[in-house]
Amino acid sequence: MEQGLVFDIKRYAINDGPGIRVSIFLKGCPLNCRWCHNPESISPHVEKLFTAERCIGCGECCRICPVQACRLTPQGIVTDGRLCTLCGQCAEVCPSRATEMSGRLRTVDELLQIIEKERPFFDQSGGGVTFTGGEPLLQSEFLIALLDACGRNGIHRAVDTSGHAPAETLLEVAKRTDLFLYDLKLMDGERHKTFTGVDNRLILANLKALAETGAAIRVRIPLIGGINHDDENITATAAFVAALPGPAKPVDLLPFHAVAAGKDLKLGRSRDLGGMREPSPADLERVSVIFSDHGLVTNVGG
């Protein structure tokens, strides 16, 4: 039975492809983008999240924990990571949802049942299902099984990817995908590695190879003030996208918002967002003009 690790399912999604969609978030990503909006997506393993202000101090988690990893303190629940087995029993009994688990094994059949319930919205709007993450290509066998199942049922399939995967994996997925939402972050390889943890050569080569197959592609650019919204990077990005084989690819600009800080706290981590800011309306207009000058149409949002 095909299983994969899923950390979220978003119904009535309108920013992850055409129409009204179900977005399935697969856990695990080979990138570690400093601005990531979903930090709980990066690890390929189940994680525990804790929201201190929600904790009512009932101690239910301490009582049920089979290994006594939970301890009630004046600051709320503290979990001993050396003991915790991530069984999730504490989250199941938490009345205020102060404790939550990120990541749950799901089967293809289970997800297909969830997707099928939304079919009336797909039929009315031209929507479908989008597999995102994290990086869905990291769970390629599970992803392919999901795509095949949706294809047999006539459901439109989109894959949101960073493109950082073996080329053969991407091209195998392309045989089963109706639309790719392909992320481009930075064109300079060293800067890309600095801010995402990986070089971008594979990502760029894969995008070109994908375009050569004739696949439908929307290029997505997370636009981060102070990081990648400068004229030099945007001009280089526009030139690369304009030169891709096939018809001109539409470009979605995704403005940065510092919304993930709360999630970082829940995970017990922090990261440096120094120098990053939300792009201004003037920034968005300037960037759109550069893409337009290269014959490309932009849209703000997914």
C-alpha cells in the first residue's frame, strides 16, 4: 500500500493553480529557504509543535505520555526531545490544541477519497488537485501513485516544485501532470546556495528540460525585498524564462510576508530574517515591467 507523509490538506484553495482546488502538502524539502513560509514542511519526519499561549496547564499530555517526555512548568509544557517518540498521543488529548503534530502517514486511497469529495467545485470552476510541500518530488513514488490515481479519475493535476530533484524523476512525473508551478528564487548560484542551502544549476537545467517536453508551466517567483527583487536578478530571471523552449511562460510573483515567525516558535527554532522585507507596490510594478519587456505576462499571487 502506497503511503506518504502529509502535513496539511487545504480545501477550497484558489492560489495553487486554476479554479478551486485541493492542495495536498507533502512533507520534506531538499531546500532550506531562509524565508520559507512553511518551516514545518522542511523536515521529512514527523515534528511536534507547541503554542505556549494556548496551553491551559491541564497536564493531560503529561498523564498520557507513555515515556514521560512531557513536563508541566510555569512556562507551559516542556518536551524532552531525548525521550519523545513523536507518537502524537499528547496532541490527541490536548483540549486547547497547544500541542500539535506536523506530519501524518496517508494512503493514496485515503487522499483520493478526500479529493473526490471536492469534485463539484472542480467541475464548476475548472479546478483540481495540487501537490505541493515541502517538495513533492522528494516522495516521488507516492506522488506518482497519487497522480496516476487522479488521472484515472479525470482530475486535473498540478505539481508545485522547486525543481531540485533528479531529472529522470521530474520527467517521469511530467508524464502524469497537467500543470507545473515551478519556483525560481535567485539566478546567481552562490547567492542561491547562501539563502536556500543548495546550488541552482540542477533547478535551472530541469526547468529547461521540462519546457522541452512541452509541459504546461507557470513560473513562480517568491519576491523578497532585499534578497531577489533587484533589477540585476529580475532581468537575469526574465531573460532565462523568456528563452525557455515553447510558448512564453506566465510568471506569478509571490510577495514575501514574515508570516512564519509564529511557526518557528512552535517548532522551538528561530532564523535570521534580517534584510528581508515585503516588496512595495512600486517594487511589484518595476518587476512586472522588466518581465513585460521580455515578452512575459506577470500575475501577483498564485
